[in-house]
Amino acid sequence: MSNTDVNASVPNGGSDDPEPGKGRGDVDASAAPEAHSSTESANLSSAPEGGEGGQDRPMADSEQKQGPGEEEDTDSMDGSGLYSLTEEGESEEGGQRERGKDAGRRSARKRNRPSGGATRHSSSSEDDDEEEEEEEDVEEEDEQAMEAWLGADLRDLSSPSWRAVPSLRAREIGRDSQQFVKSVCGARGLVQRLELQGRLERHTGCVNTLHFNPSGTRLASGSDDLRVVIWDWARRRAELEFDSGHKSNVFQAKFLPHSGDSTLAMCARDGQIRVAELSATQRCKNTKKVAQHKGAAHKLALEPDSPCSFLSAGEDAVVFGIDLRLDRPADKLVVVKEGEKKVGLYTIFVNPDKTHHFAVGGRDQYVRIYDQRKINENVNNGVLKKFCPSHLLTSESKTNITCLVYSHDGSELLVSYNDEDIYLFDSSHSDGADYCRRYKGHRNNATVKGVNFYGPSSEFVVSGSDCGHIYLWDKNSARVVQFMEGDRGGVVNCLEPHPHLPGLATSGLDHDVKLWAPTAENPTTLKGLKEVMKKNKRERDEDCVRHGDQYDTQLLWFLMRHMRNRRPQRARRGEGGEGDADESWSSPDTSDEEDGGPDHVQCMSS
């Protein structure tokens, strides 16, 4: 899998969004003790619909007030428990009062402590007592700072938008039947009931990519073993397995839309962009190279409704537009730069609403949006507009973007930063606009980690974590609503929601693919969430301090590169495109500086 050598700093501050007041649907936690089903879980208290500051969208039809008979229905499938980041039975106000009392008692002890000239106690005993009390004070301050960080940037959850029994009853009589599936897939109650359904086992290396076909009947997976598998995921069996033709870790494999599931586009660490032609008889006719980056190619961006064109981005800072109808398919659209310095790319995505717009991210903190119709590299390096969290603009630490995706309607852009948090931007905002939401608690350091929206209307945000867990946040409130243990190997990288059903597939350092569905009898209790979030935050802060000096990272990179270059050419399967005899359509003007550096993403063999 792909390892980054540079850690990003972690600011303690959040956005300045005011905390909304209580409104309709708020529940007093002290009046419903039975609702607290976990001692360590995220606060999921309800809030009035519409959000705050007028930024949230109008209430959907499915969220309108139910009829008299439906209001009494209690089977909302929405996880009736209200969870808190405080211990069970302790309200946040009560916890603050207790902390205030403890601080007062410690202050009193300090005031009543006898001075050195008025006591016969030994000085060593006094020093020990003072050190213990100072340590207690520091620990409490750290704990308070951690609680403040966990609680910042959060908003109240909206009222449940879907209720099981009324919706089933309405579908039976033919009312709102077309909206039923959409409402179900975006229901918070079902997200809180996601659990592991099964595993797809065929690969012999880390699984780096997952992609459902448009109808959702097949799932493609690619791995470090250089193989691609097409799954009949419902029956848990592999329908087709073939050699990708790549020389190193396969990073992405995607079905081209409207191609009858017969064309699969692939990219890999060797920088090649390849296309596989599949037959209806479950075999691969051939794979052919259509472009070549001078550096690893991590992501492809499909153009909606186009069976023959897509985009690719590589660590050589080049974006290729690829049209399979042409004799020479690859056309260099842009070389991404900041000033005169090239910016290696890790991710690219096409706006599904404005398909001529695409966004890229990589080896710096900026999200760059381009318009394919008017890229002039002499004007602002061709960039239409850039986004970046305001506190990262002046950050001294090296910050990378590992993944970005547009929402279902292209109105929002979700961005995951290396060893930082996940940020949501409004794609219609002007150049330089700050983020709208911030999602935290996970850890994104060990690999080039993905992020995704979940739900037909992008109601949730889903990400893996170095701690081996899968996090799902409610998009509008930024609160964790699901927390699941993912890979045994410790890192979850890929998260692929099913296009039409309430479920998803995930993969990471384990050699299998995991399938998740909302079949749990009870909603999640988010057990252990609070402690895992704190642990991730502490480790991130410690790594930020530990890696302040880049000398060790530079030396490690130099040694790895030296050892790799000493290997015989015949044994260097997948070290790049240097020994490839196939024709490459990449531009020859890319310099050698993209080949690596202290922040170069290295993909370790499985």
C-alpha cells in the first residue's frame, strides 16, 4: 500500500460556527436515562430541521411532518439512543461542575499547604506531593483540551427523516413508492445498524481499489498482487480474474459507464494507464496501455455517461484526458503547479453536474479546480479556483491531500488531508473560500487513504482510519453516527457505497474485501469511540512533534531509492516505467524532480 513520509500538523482550533440553540425535536438527556446505551459514544442529540445560519438545504419531502397516525409510531429505525461523549448518567453541565469542584479543591490544598519554615515535614516528601499535584493538574488540563477539541465544530443532529413502519405502510398502498429506496438508503437508522455481512477472498496482496458497476451487480477489485477480480458480490464468488498488465501495485480499476461492463480503466504505481476489454463469457480479451505518467498514478476520474473518455492524474503533476476513440488516446490537459514548482497529484474527480470541471489534490494543501474548456497555464497556472482550510494556509508542516470527491449533485467537495481532518467545501464558493464542515476523530497517516460520501443524496461522510476502524459522520452535524472495526491489518483505505442499496464494500491492508449491510438488530452503541478518537489525536500530535525535523525522512528516502536502484533490471518488476517497451503518450517535458522526495508516496509490497 501507499505510505506517506510526511505528517501534517494538527491545529487544535476549529471553525467559528456558533452552537445552535435548542429547538423542536431536542431531547433532554437527563429526562431519558434509558436512551444512553453506551458509556463511551458520540453525542447524537436531535436538533431542529434546517440547520443554522441558513446554510443547510430546505427540508426534503420525506422529512415533512407525518400524519396523526404516523406521529405516534415509535419504530423509526433511527437509533433511538442519545449518546454523549461524557460518561453514562453524567450530563456535560454536571461534568463541568464536577471538574470545577475538583479544581477548587486542588486550589484549596495549595493554599493550605504549609510553607517550608512552618513545618517539620521533609522537603523531599513535600516535593513529591507537589509534583504529583502538578501532574494531576497537567493531566486534567490535557483532558479538558481534548474534550474541547472533540466537541468543537459539532452541530445538533436533525430529526429523523425516515420512519420504518409508516414508510412500509405507505409503500404497500402505492404512495411515494418511487422515493422509498432513496429514503431507505439515506436513513440514519440503517446506517447505525450496519454490520459485517461477509468477505470476498481471492487476492494475495493488499486490496487498493473497489468499484461497483453502474447497475450494482458486479464489484471490481484490484490489488498489490497485480490482479483484478470481478465479483458477483451477492453470491460471494469471483466471476472473472485476470492479470492487469501492470508492473506494480494496482491503485484503481473502474467500469466505464454505458460500456456494458465490458471496459475497465486501470492505473497503478508504475504510472501506466491501461484499459481492459472484457467479454460476456467471463474472460479478459486483453489489456492495453493508453497513457504513461512519469510517476505513480493513483486515481482516475470518470466522466458521467461517457463510455470512452476519462481523466488520470499522476505524481508527475500531469493530468491526462483520455479518449479511447482516438489513435493516440492521451492528451495532456495541464501540469499542476504552485508558482514554478510542480505539484504531484494523488487524487482527481470530475464534477457530476458540470462535467467540464474537475478537481485535483496532491502534494500540498490546495484543492485546485479546473475548467477543461479554458485552461490557460499562463493565467494563474490554468486554475479556475483554489480552496484550502484557512488554518492550513500558514501551516509550517507538510500537508498533503490524499483524496477528494464531489457530492452526488456536484454542489459540495469533500477533501481528506494527510494526518489532518476531513473538510467539506461548497464548490460554488469563490476562489479562496474556507471550509463549511470539519470531520474528525480518525487517523490518516499510514497510507494514502480514501474518503467518500454515503447515501443517495450524500447524507453521510465515510472514511477509514489507521486505527482499523470505519467512521461514518452525519454530513450536516459532523457527528459520528457509526463506528465499525474494519481490517485486522489495522488500516482501512477504500470505501465504496453500493449505487442503489443501503450497504458498502471496504478494503485495506487485509487481502480480502468486506461487505457491510444494515442487518443489526439494534443500533450501534459506539462503544469505545471516545477512547479511540482520543488515542488517534494524541498519536497525531506526538508524530507532528517527532517528525518536525525532516532529516531522518530524507535519509530514509535516499537509502530506499539507492537500494532499489541497485536491484537487477529483470527483478525490478514494477519500479516505474523506465524499462517499459510500450509506447507512451505522456509529455516528455516532465523533469526528474517528480520521481521522489522526502514526501514521495511509497507503496510497500504486500
